[in-house]
Amino acid sequence: MSSATTTEASHGAHAEAHGHHPPFLQHHFDTPAHQFDAAKMGMWIFICTEILMFGGLFVAYGLFRGREPEIFHLAHERLDKIMGAANTIVLLFSSLTAALAVRQSQVGDRKGTTRWLIITLLCACVFLVVKYFEYTHKFHDGLLPGTHFRAHLPAYAHHGHTLPYRAHMFFALYFMMTGLHGVHVLVGMGILTWVLKRNLRGEISKEYFTPVEIGALYWHLVDLVWIYLFPLLYLVG
Amino acid sequence: MSTATNEHHADHSNDDGAVHAHVSSPLFMIGIFATLIVLTIVTVAVSYVDLGSANSFVALLVATLKAGLVSTFFMHLRWDRPFHALVFIFSFVFLAIFIGFTNDDLSTRGEIDPNNGVHVLERSGAVAPGGIQVPAAPPATPGHETHEEHH
């Protein structure tokens, strides 16, 4: 996969290379490999900070659930397990298609990259549509958190049962965690659209597929977060 | 030099400056995806069986297996520089520190307010700053003020 047709005259020679750099190589990098490694390391450190940002919500979840296990169990029954599972499968599939987009870009198949990127974006749309139906249903049931919570009132009883008022904490966490994740889905769609645009412009090649690789890493992160959100919110034991 | 076709040696032995990343076969990736789906089905199935506290343990174990598969193969950590895997693993170490210390702090003070689920001040019994007032259920329950006096 690596016939570097344009470049480098000899091992480790960089001083003279400025005039002969391929167009994608920024001048402060010695070689394409150098640039690729720098991009990836930056992305992994960013992924670490993302995990820690979601970490705050996971900590809040763990503490409240530890104190109110029965409330969490009662409240989680108001979520739709089947919709959650369907969305899990959609996101896992989109991770596969994102990985396939990277793979096709690595072998220089521009059309294949375009195809898999579009399918990944469509999966993201499906995910958001399902989420939209879930959210509107929660709004309708008075399950908004804080002072907007109504599910403790008889008028909002579900199969004859009301929730205790303090179940609003579960929904506060539900909306914050899935909401922040949803924002990441939107940002990921933006990034993948940008990658798709560059690919269509012919800026992606098997010598330079860094944008596809980094964009896909972000998309896999979105998937990773959901992998934990799904059992924690929808499958409370 | 430039036309040397040293294919598929995704390691440091290549020194021509070009990017040498591992290329997975599509079939292998579909295999990983199928495993992820099977694990999802397992975790949903287990949620219908009452295993007591083991339910959460199984759910988190399966989630971690899935996260491991995605990061190792779809995110290429298997073939990447070990430093990237180290960064990834350490984010979870820091998360564990975060959870551990916060839990230690919160489990050694205060009480839970029966309505709000937030802490009340230990000495006076008053609601700690930042709590939420229970919205007055139009005709149903009495207001929150009287409740607070009752403490």
C-alpha cells in the first residue's frame, strides 16, 4: 500500500526535501509518516479528554445510582429498551462502515470511501430520528428533569403508577448523558461531511488518508460512549 | 527507493517516510461487527433475567468487551503505536481516580433529601445550596416550604 511515488530521496534526509514535498505534507513535518503519527497522537489525547468529560456524568450517575438503586430501577422502566437496542445496532453498524471507509481510502478506492462515508452519515441520521421519537415521548410523559418533572402527579400516571418525585434525577442524567452524546453525533456528522467533501475533491489518496482516519476515530468514540450509555440507562438491573 | 514495494510490513522496519498503516480485510471487520451484535443481544437478553447485583456486573463486562473490540480493531490500536493504547487506558485510570475520590468524599457526609435526591446540610437539616424546589402539584400535595419547616 505504500509506493511513495513522489518523495524522499534518502533515509532521514529532510533538509533538502522542502521543494519536493507532496502537496498534502505541511512544511514543518519531515515525512508523511511523521505527519500521520502527529495527527494520530493528537487525536488520541483528545479522545482521552473526551472520555474524561463524559466521565463527570458517569461519576454523577454512579453516585446517584449507588444511593437510589430502587428509584433508578423504577425510572429506567420508562425508557424503551427496544429503541435503545435498535440504536445500539445502528451505531455499531456505522462504526463498521466508518472503518470500511478508512480501509477503502487506505487502498486508494475513492468511490468506495465515498460510499461508506455516506452510509455512515445515513446511520447517524437514523440514530437521531430514533432519538427524536424517544425524546418527544419522554416530554409527553412529563419525564423532563428538575422543576419540569410531572410524572409524580396522578394525571401523568403510567399504567396506574406514578413515579416518586426524586426519580427526576434519573431523567436529569438521562437527558444530560444522551444529550451530550447527541451533540457528539451532530459534530461527528459535521466532521464526516467535511471528510466526504475532501474525498470528493480528490484530496484523499492512499498516501494521504489522515482526515478519513481521524474522522473515523472521532466517530468510533461516539460509538464507544453509546456502548456504555445503553446498558447504564436502558438496562438497569 | 521510492518504487520499493515493501507491502504490508506495518512496522518500524520501513524507513522511507511514507505512511505504513495496517489494512484490515473487510471480512475480518464484518466478523468483529457480528461479534459486537452478538454481545449486544447477550446483554439485552441478560437484562430480562434477574441475577440480582450480578446484572450490572454482566452489563458492564459486556460493554467493556465491546469497547475493547471497537478500540482494538476498528480504531486500529492493535497495530498502532503502543503509546496511543497507553493514553487510552490511562483515561480510564484517571476516571477511576475521579470516581473513587468523589465517592469517598460523598459517602462520608450529609444526607439525601427525600424529595430532591440532593444533600441537606448535616447539622441544620436545611437543604444544601443548589437543590431544586418540588413544583407545587396544583391541587395535590402541599408546598415545599412547610415540608422544610417540618425538618
